[in-house]
Amino acid sequence: MTDLFLREKLETLDGSRAGKKTGAAVRRRDLAAIVLLRRPVSTRLDGSPTADDFNKLQADVAAIFEALKLVASKVKP
């Protein structure tokens, strides 16, 4: 591989080739929070939800939100 080709690949990965690094690559470990999400505890309902149903759904949404916050903190410029 030529030095020019390697430089292009590196600039593409770190995002500097695109300008403001908005196109930078993300490492798999930066997305680990999403991969490690637990299985949802809420279930599909046919009738009105109980307080317990609501609390399970709220816990699921909170877990997703926390995982997304962790990912965002890793990938923000």
C-alpha cells in the first residue's frame, strides 16, 4: 500500500478527511452499552396497564435511555 492510500484511510477513520470529524469511525467498544442491554421486562398488553405494568415499561425505557447516554458520551466530538 502506498503512503497516500494509508493516509486517506487514516483520515477517513478519524474523520479529518470530511472536515469537522463528523464522519469519524466509532469503535465497537463505544457501542457496548447497547449490546449489553438487558432483555425488556415489560410485556405486550391487551387491556389497561396496571401500576406494575407501567413501572416495568418505565424501567425498560430508562435502561435504553442510559445506554444511549453512554454511547453518546463516547462518540460526541
